[in-house]
Amino acid sequence: MLRLYNGWMELLAVEPFVDGTCDPPVRGFLHRPASPSSDALVLTHSAGADSQSPLLIAVAQGLAALGLTVLRCDLPFRQMRPHGPPGPGSAARDRDGLRQAAMALLKIVPGRIFLGGHSYGGRQASMLAADDPAVAAALLLLSYPLHPPRRPSQLRTAHFPRLRVPSLFAQGTRDEFASVEEITSALQLIPAPTELLVVAGEGHSLAKELPALAARVSTAFREFVG
């Protein structure tokens, strides 16, 4: 597939990906870069979306243009039903699904495996990495849902002091799930290296000017992981 992406002309191979030999199974789309590095990233979606999210597609394309193999995958709750948020008690299985996706990528690339996700997907990736730092070499967290909208006291940071994986956060200045000031303060709880990419004018969806935003996020993450 030949695409013009933010000024880059790249041959980007995107193919459906299914691994039904594991539990939970892994399902999604694999982006193979024209000039691959040895590194790869699992990228997953928010509670209201799936692996076909325009944000995930754009970020995956941007990272593939920079040499990363990217698997954007459906979490187990989304594989069970095409619409609706995750049900009560599904988060642990969703984290198992992320672990299986990382293991599937290890069969494809010889280098580092990164985990990333938008909102709920990023939160589950960070919780998995806090419990098992060996699962990922770094995290890409898009619009981390620090608290429910208008409920700033209900922080989702209990695992932050145990998170020892380098993490890049991208947060819009109009995100109702976390202000820039709130997320800046919360990052002080994380003992690993962190970086905050502030996206002016963006809300939780990170949907405005998507090609430029995805290129900026992709470049920042590539520089962050070295």
C-alpha cells in the first residue's frame, strides 16, 4: 500500500492479523514498515472504539513510517461484542490480551516490544507494565484517563508508584479526563522516566488535524525510545 503521509511517501504493508492459538486470542491489523527496525509496538483502543479507530490507524502509520512494526489490536472485550464499553470485571482479561499480543509480536521481530493505547487501552497497558515490567520496554499512552470527567478526586493512579517502564504521555489541553496540570502532577508518582507531550486545543479523542498530530506523536515516541 503506497501512502503519502505528512509529506512521507512510504510503502506500508497492512494486513489482518489473527492468532487463535492463545487465550485470549489476538486479533487486529499488522503494519509492516518498508524499512523495518528491530522494534515493534502493540497499540490498542479506548473503551468506546476498536482497532479501526482513525487515531490508531494514523499513529500506526506514522510509527511504521519511522521503522516500527505495529500491531493495532482489539482488546478481548471488543472481540466479544462490536459495540459498548467493557463490562465489569473485564479489565484483567483485557490485560491478558495485551500480554498475548506482545508475545505474538516477539515471534515476528527480534528487538524491543513497546505497548501503547488510547484512554482505556493505555490505562490497561500501564497497569500490565506495573505488574510485569518485562512485558514492555516503553509505553505510549494517549489521553490517559486520569479520572472520570468532573470527578477529579477519583484518581486512577494507584499503580503509578510501581510503574518502572519509561512512558510517553500525550495529552490534549482540553481533555476532560485530565488537565495538563493534573497529569503533570500525577507523573511525579512514576519512578521511571516519563515525558509529557502537550497537544494544544485537543480533547480526549485527539481527533483534530489527525495526520499532523499522529506524525508529532510518532516522532516524539521514536525519539523517546531512542
